[in-house]
Amino acid sequence: MPERFMRGIEAVNGIVWGPMGLGLLFGTGLLLTVRTGGFQLRRWGYWMQHTLGAILTDRSVTAHTAREEQAISQFQSLCTALASTIGTGNLVGVATAILSGGAGAVFWMWVMALLGMMTSFAENVLGVYYRRKNEKGEWNGGAMYYLTDGLGAKPGCKAVGRVLAVLFALAVVWISRQGGWKGEGCGGNCASCHQHCDTPEKKH
């Protein structure tokens, strides 16, 4: 049973991180960049002014919010985002990419990062647009909501949106049970430990 399970994981991994998955990531980022006229480059000054610039000039941005406000500040949001994204992919992933593909891998990581800005931007905009408040006055949102209410609102896509929302929710539950999301927690730690042990062994 464990061997069959691992073979299944390897098959899915080959699709997600194979040419098909990488092509979808690249194509989606390129499409969003073209459709928005290179928004991540055109409005770079605006982004910096209202993120790093605001942190240095506006004390209210870095202030901690009270529990009863049912919200977090811009700075708290930034720290949460950085804490959940800087980890396995940025450290082990970069080293593995350079080890496998040479110095040229750095260029393609820059390209994917530039295009990935628009993918991340689109995810955040959709998350904010389709979020809703629950009976306690707390905000609920995320991919489950915009898949159900956004994609599901398209003609003939109601079932598809709900199925994808359920699959995403199950994936999040699975990862959270392992301790983390986006490369952190137990899931990310297991991946990090495996890479730290496995990569030198294969290399030497």
C-alpha cells in the first residue's frame, strides 16, 4: 500500500511540476501581465510607496490592531505573507534549481517571479472581491469562495467551481494537519529535511 501511494504521489508530482504544470504557471502569468499592460512594472512606484514607503513614513501602518477590530494591519498582513512564503521554495528550491540547471536557472527564476507577481496579485484581488463576513463579523475568503461564487457563476461552470473549491479546501485541511502552508510547518519541514538529506547524497 505505501508503495502504491508513493507511485501515485510521484505521478501527480510529475504532472504538477512537469512541462504541463510549469507551462500553465508561465502562461497564466504571461496572460495576466499582457491583459493588465504590465501592471507589476507600470505601477511599481505606487506599490513601493504604499508598502515599504508607508512602513517607513506612516506609523499607523505598523501599529498592531486590537482583537476586537476583527482585522489586521497592513504590516501584520505583510509579515504573515512573508512568513508563509519564505521557506522551502526560496532556500532549498533555489539551490536545487541551480544545482540541476546551472546558472541559467537564475534567469528563469527571475522571469517566473516577474510573471508570478501578476498571478499572486490576481489571487489576492479575487480573494478580496469575493470575501464575505460571517455571523460574528469576521471576514472569510480565499480560493474556495472565488471558485464557488466567481467561477461557479459562469454559465455551465457551477459544478466545476464547487468541485474545485472542495478539492482546494481538502488540500488546505490536509496541509494544515501536517502543520503548515506554502512550505512552512511540518509539511514544509518534512520537505526541507528530505531535501537537506537527499540532495547531498545524490550529488556526492
